[in-house]
Amino acid sequence: MLCRCAMLRPASSSLQSALRRTQKSTPGNPRRKLAEFARSKPQLFIDKQAMKKQFSRLLCAATLLLSSTLAIAQSPDLQQKAEAGDAQSQFKLAAAYLTGRGAPKNDDEAARWFTLAAKQGHAESQANLGLMYGRGRGVPQSDEEAVKWYRLAAEQDDVDGLFNLAVMYDDGRGVAENQEEAVRLYRLAVAQNHVSSQSNLGYMYDHGRGVAQDSKEAFKWYMMAAEQGDANSQFNVGSMYALGRGVEQSWPQAYFWALLAAKDGEKDSAKQQEIIAKKLKPAQRAKIQQQVQAWKPRASNS
């Protein structure tokens, strides 16, 4: 949750088939870890598998906040404050029920407390409630309700609300498909250094969705996300270096980013590495492997 130019060197047919994915698959199950929309891997990009991982992170936003305030979440007066109407306490209590940390895991109770806080205008609760509806956890599944709550969060400039709403417009789930609106929302989230939005904005440029196709611009956004540790974007950056697409062709750079993507959990990098490795000498591969081991991502907002 990826500069260029130069003479493009045609890749071998095996490389093309390994690095280029199917254009688009049919929508899968619900998406982003709560709502797992699955988009298949188009050519160089993150499929919706990637967006599924990124999407799921949003619900984890509650988990991350909870982990930093666990002592408060477990305090005896949290329930009392929540019942008294304090929105932040309601959010924390919902997070505790959702994750099972600080309270018994209970999706129904999590949804109930997210709803109470969301109705008071608590943006993080609105975004998480949207995810609950998107996946049907603790509430009946409804893409329309998901969009409603994402929109309310996005109107408060909540970065996860912006991203999730963009995804819904991009997919046409719960709202009419509108790629231009998706791009607009991704841009707003990108302004907050949201990695998943950077990656998806790269995809929009890569495939001319809602914007004019521009491989250089796609590479720029993929790289931005890749430098912050997004494995899918790292995969895409490696693919673009391999194909000389949006950036000058470079086998060493392609190998570096393919290895890094695999290290960071991108399962599809194995075949990519195998093909690219044949273009390099053993000493080159060894040096790049050392660079990968020493690499550290930049700080991100997602």
C-alpha cells in the first residue's frame, strides 16, 4: 500500500509472461482486510490481492491504537466511560472486542460500539464500521452501508476512509464505478503519505484508469510506496525495471526489487527472481543480495 524512460529493451517471451499478469479478474470475496476485494494481478501491478492486504490494514488501525493504549483499554472505567457516551472510549472498547485484547472477542459488540462512536462523528469508528459492513462482521453485509460510513470518515479527511471510499469507487461496489473519483480520493490520501493509496494511484496511471496512461508517473508512485516497504509495489518496481517500462531498463535494479519484494512477503516474486537472476553474474547477484539484507524502509503513514 512505485522514473524512467530510456530505450526500452524488449523482454524475452518467458519474462513477459512471468512479469505481466492477466489484465483483470472477476471480483472476488469482500476486500481490504475486512473487505477482501480481490483484484487479480494485471500486468506489472498489484492485483486486488494487494489491495486486499491493504484494505485489511484499516481494521487493524483499531488494533494498533489499542496496542498503544492497552492499559487504558483494560482499565475498569473504560466501559463506564463508553456507556456514558464518550466516543473515544467507545472506539477503544470496540477495538478491544474486535481484537480480543482487553475484552472477549465479539464482532457483534465491536460493531455496536463502533456504531455508537460513529454516530457521534468519530472518524476512525466510521471507517472501521464501514469495514464491518463491507465484510459482514457483526452486522449484515452491505456495500452500500460500507460506502456510507467510508464517506462520512472521508469527509473528515480520515486517511483510511479516503482510501476505502476510493477503492469502492474504483471497483463499483456499493456505488457506481467512477475511476476519476477514485483517483481524486487516492490523491487526498496520498497527501497524507498513505502507502496503499500511493500504490493504487500508481496502478491507475499504469493502466489509464481515471487518468491518462503514464508509465513514468506510475513508476513514481510505485517507487514511493516501495521505498516505504510495500511488497506489492516493490514487485511492480522490479517488473518495470525488468521491462524498461517507465524507467530505464536495469537487470540489477529489477533483481534488487524482486528480492526485496520476496523478503517483504510478495509470493509472486519467486518466478520473477528466477528469470532475472539469469541475466546477472554470480558476483552481481551476491552483491545485490547483501544490499537487500541491509535495506531499511522509510517511515510511512500506513
